[in-house]
Amino acid sequence: MPKVSRIPLSQELRDEILHNLFLSFANLQTEKEIEKLLLNLLTPTEKIMLSKRLSSAVLLERGHTYNEICKILKLSPGTVNAVNRELKKFGEGYKLAVRLIEKNKNKNSKLLQILEKVDEAVGKFSLPTKGSFGSMRRRKNQKMF
């Protein structure tokens, strides 16, 4: 797990280095440039961790349950809950990223293919939520096999 030094920075210095990080991303022109910077900045663990969080935001916005997301992405319920809490409270960044991902779907994307299969499988085998009219109607209209 990534760690931050126990020696605190002054608020002014923290604000300045965070501003420089944001400015660095804002001034990049292409997806390839952003990819190069992220590959240099992040450890392999951080890349996976951030990717899983973003993927969980996509799945939450698609209506998947915590259990489904935990199984698919191998995340703890606490992580999924933290992402969901951010989505509901201050999730403008997550929501922007989810909209961009959904807008720029690449039909050849392996992740998209996996998510589509998951959506299909979950729809076939998940039972409707008690009292959920939409879920009952969806269940009734599906062919099981």
C-alpha cells in the first residue's frame, strides 16, 4: 500500500505541489502524453488501485451491487463503499470520468466486452429486489437460457 511520509508538509507547500500536479495534467495534449506521465508517476500497485476504483464507479453508475463489484474487481466492500460515498457526495470527478468512458466506448475494448458479459450474466441470474417494480419487469422479460 502506498505510504505518505510521517513528516507533514506545510499547507502552503502541499497546495503548491498539488497545483503543479494538476497543472501538469492540464497542459498535456494527448492521451499518449497523459499515459506516459501516469506510467512514470504511479507504481504498479497505484495504477491497479486507481483503475479498480474508477471501474467500480462505472459499475456503480450502471446499477451493479456491492457484491457483484467486489467479485468482479476483487475489491473489498469498504473500497466500493468509499467510491459510492464519493459518487454521492462529491463525485463530480468520478461522474465526469464515467461519462467520458461511456461516451467513448470502444467496441473492441476488452474491458467493455467483459463489462457487457457481466451485465448480461448478472441480469440473467440475479433475483429481483423485493418491491422493485422495474426489477420485476426486467426479470419477467428476460429469457433465462
